[in-house]
Amino acid sequence: MTAGIILTVWGLLLILGGFLGFKKGSKVSLIAGASCGILVFLGIWILSFAPKPGWVFLSCLNFLLSLNFLSRLLKTKKFMPSGMLLILTLAVLIFCLAGLK
């Protein structure tokens, strides 16, 4: 139950972040944020009937997101938003990896 709440909040934050980026003129942000948020919700759905594959899917997704945010942080050298999202993504990645046990 707690995992579902944490992951739902994470998916909503990704979608909200994409929308906020879109309001500043980035269509790519909207597409990426919405896509990643939808993938998180797909992972929650997978968790409901197959926990191990769901955790693997969510761990892989968050690993790829963390690589993306790290790349953006190194490129822009600005903490906001990529550095903050990197920290949050790593926290969710650790949570998902813990769910595998």
C-alpha cells in the first residue's frame, strides 16, 4: 500500500514537472514528463499482479531517468531542476531496489 502511494506521487511529480516545463516553453519537457509518469503508472499496474517484474521495470526506469538527469546536470551545471530531480530519482531507485528483496 505504501509503495503504491510513493510511486503514485512520483508519477504525478514527473507529469507535473513536464507541465511546468511546458509552461516555460518546452514541449519536450511535457512529452518526457508525461511519458515517464505514464511509465511509472504502468509499473504500478505491473506490481499489482507480478511484483518482481514490476520492481525490475521501475528500477530500470528510474536508473535510466537518473542517467538522464545526471547528464543534464553535468551539461548545464545548474542544480534546478536536473540536480533536484537526480536526487529524487535516486531516492526512488533505492526504494525500488529495496522492493526487489
